[in-house]
Amino acid sequence: MTKTFIALAILFLVFACKQENKEPTRQPLAVTDSLPKKVKKKAPFVWEGANIYFLLTDRFHNGNPKNDLNFERNDSTGVLRGFMGGDIEGITQKINSGYFSDLGVNAIWFTPVVEQIHGATDESTGNTYGYHGYWAKDWTALDPNFGTKKDLESMVKAAHDHGIRVLMDVVLNHTGPVTDRDPVWPAEWVRTDPTCQFTTYENTTACTLVDNLPDILTESDQAVELPDPLLAKWKEEGRLSNELDELQLFFERTGYPRAPRFYIIKWLADYVNDLGIDGFRVDTVKHADEKAWSELFKEASHAFDTWKKRNPDDVLDDNRFYMVGEVYNYGISKGREYDFGDKKVDYFDHGFKSLINFELKQDAHKPYDKIFSKYNTLLHTKLKSKSVVNYLSSHDDGQPYDKDRKKPIKTANVLLLTPGASQIYYGDETARSLTIAGTQGDATLRSYMNWNELDSLPQTQKINAHWQKLGRFRNDHPAIGAGKHKRLAKKPYVFSRTYINGDYKDKVVVGLELPKGKKSLWVKGFFGDGTKLFDRYSNTQVEVKNGKVLLDNEFDIALLELQSLP
């Protein structure tokens, strides 16, 4: 063996070793009928097109049975009017299992978790505890039935790790009801009468929402002392000095008077400052003085910006703090103003990016294009730069669309494809029953999540799979919720959505009410001939020819996006 040959052999071995340590060269993917591995630019998150999942904390999933009973809340209650065990840990478990990601959910709104009144109210509907979270006793503490602040911190972190924003439900308008274990707050903090009549601005805001629901004096600028029972509670819990010091710093920094609303605003903003909460869903907006919402937004935004500066590695994007308001019976057709009869208020000018839209449940009975065109027009004219959050069922709307759950597929199509942000109410995606025997009032809307049916019933699984496909498509394409809508063909019905923001452009086409079997979708003028598309619903690659896309499958829906291969 010559020296030259040996040298060449050594060089070859060195080269081979180096190549072995390199990343393998990526080979082009073969085109198959199965779902290809696609390299996609991550879609930007925009609140205008968010896919929000709304759940009752106590009714979703029980992650820690050890916290099911606290404060001796063991009196018998009316049907579905007591605590059932759902908690913050349960939400975290479902985040980590991928349940929300599979649905394309990019924001979770959960009912309030601050400490609730300890007693039960004695009503005609039977005893009721504050399982729903809207009856605050102490805004500075979490209710142990829901979990601990550490649990909430873990939940927010898990959500952020999955690219999901967190919306905390907040109440500034009222305390919890008065019971034999929960005394009324001092008169300088709350009014206990008159009960609201809802015919003027005054008798909608300066009144109690219902009997025995003390109303915070949100219009007052008069400085007040903290209630003695709250001070005694903090002292017993060993945090009196810390709470008082923090309040002193807050009022010194802001210069606000120590009026009732400013205490609560500080307490609510603390959750943003400490945990990085991304936004608030604000309860009973039209029942409080509107300037309170501007102040809440200002302080929550300050807290959010502070948290971002302290936690730069955990920041998801440059979105501002978000607030969506519940102005009961507001509809998108009203535009920016809510009319009290004697006064109009533009809540969008008081910190709100969005308002909950109570109108879609009626619109849902109309043809698809009438719905989509109406919302497209209003969102890009009257409500430009603002948005609405659409829903079809909720926790306190006794007249939801499809209350008997006979049209779960149509519900998904309308909710997830209508322009604006969407709010899935827990169990929409599993057809959870909204008519529970023995219940009265809102309780029928608040049964425990039907996990057992999702685990065992093929029909429930089929419904859920449809919601997943639409939800993930919506999450991947901001054009669906935030883009501009255009009808491309009437029959079969085909429409496009386009979203442009700076250098980012998103284009999709959707077909609905398509014939089963062979079908032709008209895309001329939107996607040119030769464009390769992918139907996310049937997992099929197609090419535009003669202005059309041809599909042959059993589905009556198509979700077309640009095909991108590495």
C-alpha cells in the first residue's frame, strides 16, 4: 500500500466523520394524498380575530379534588347552584394535554377566581353559592375552591408556553350578596338601593343590578377607609402590613383619591403585574360609571408593560393589554355607541378594544353570506380598528342559538367563520346539553363539562373533530376573523378572506354547503391558474385550473390555503 493511498484513505475517513456530524440534508417531500409536512410562517396573533374559549372555572375540569370544599360551604343548594369541583389546576391540565391547541384556541377566558362570599343566598331557586365567581368578598385573594395564586401563575405560564393568551374575568360593579356570613360593605363603599330599572342612564348605573347585590359607588371620588372586616381578615392571614404598604405606594404613584373604585382597580391590576395576565373580560360594563373603565385600562396597561419589562423572555408579542366588555344587549349594528335612551356612551373610547356582540345568535338563522357580509361591512367601517367578540351560547343568555344542540356543525360554521373574534362557550364543541332537568334560570346553561360523552360517544367525537378543524384553520389564518370578506361564488357558496398587516399577507378561500362527491369551487380573480392549494378539511392538495379547484370527497366544506412545501 503506497503512502499516497494511505494519505487519501485517511483524508476520506476524516471527511466522512465530519459529514456524519453534520445535519442531514433535507430531501424534498414527496407529494402524497396524506397530510404533508408543511413549513409555514407563524401567523401573527390579532385580538380582532381571536379564538377565545370561555369556561366556568368550577364546571370545566377538577384538577385537585382536595380543594373541593372550603369555608364550610356544605348547605344543600338548588340544582347546579353549588360548587362542583372545577378549578384552576383543571384548566392547566387541559392546556398541557393539548385540548385547547387542538381546538385552535388562542385565548382562554375563565370566570372570576377571587375569593367569593362564604355563605349561600336563600332564593326561590334554592340556596346558591358563589361557584360562578361573580360574588366577590376579597379581591386580593383567590378562593381556595378555585385554587391558589401559585396555581394561577402555573396556569398562565402553561397557557403562554402553548401560545395561548389569558383573559381574566373581572368585576368592579358590585360585591357579593349579603348573607349571615357576609356582611354588607360600608355605606360609603356601596349602595343597596334602588334596584335598577334599565330605562335611563341614571337608573341603569346608580342602582343595584338586582336585589341584594350591593353596588360599588364607581362614580364617587370621595376618599374612604377600608372596611373593618377586610382589615381584620388581612390581619388574621398575616398580610395586613403588606397590603397597606402596597396601597400607599399605589396612591402615591397615581395621585388617585382613595375612592372605592381605585382600591378595586389596584387589586385587579395586581394580577396583571404579578402574573402577566394578557387581558380582562369586564363584567356588567354599562352598570358602572364609564370613566372607571378608562382608569382600569390605564392601570392594567401600566401593570402589563411593567410585567413585560421584568419578564422579557416570557413576552409573547407586542400586543397591548386587551379589554373586552360585557355591555348587556349590545349588538354590532349599534356601532360604537350604546343608547341608554337619554344618553349615549361610546365604551370603545373608555379602554375597550372589543365588546361582546349579543346579535349573532339572531343573525345565525340567516344565510351565511348575509351574516359574513354584514359583519365585514360594519367591522371595516363603523368599528374600524375595534372589534366585537361573537358568541352563540353563554353562561347567562337564556336564549342561545340552538339551545337543544340540534345544529352543532352549523353552530361551528357560523361562530368560527364570522368576521370578528369568536367565543366558544365550554361544551359548544361537544354539544354539552343546555337543558338540564330540575334547573331554574341560568343554572341550566352551567352543567359540568361533558368529558364522559367526548370520551365515549362517536357522535360527540365527530362534532368535536369538526370544531377542531375549523378552529385550527382560524388560528392559523388571521384573515378569517380579522380579514376582509368577499363572495367569490353563490352556488356552491365560496368566499375569500384577505388580511394584510405590513409585510404580512394572509389569503384563504372557504367553501360551504358544497355537494358531496365531486365539486368545483370558483376561485378566479383570487388565486390564479397554476396556484397550488391545500384543503385543510379533507387533507387534499389541489391546483387551480381554469379559475376553479376540483375536489372529490364526502364533505360539504372546504378550507383552502396556499400550499407551502420546504
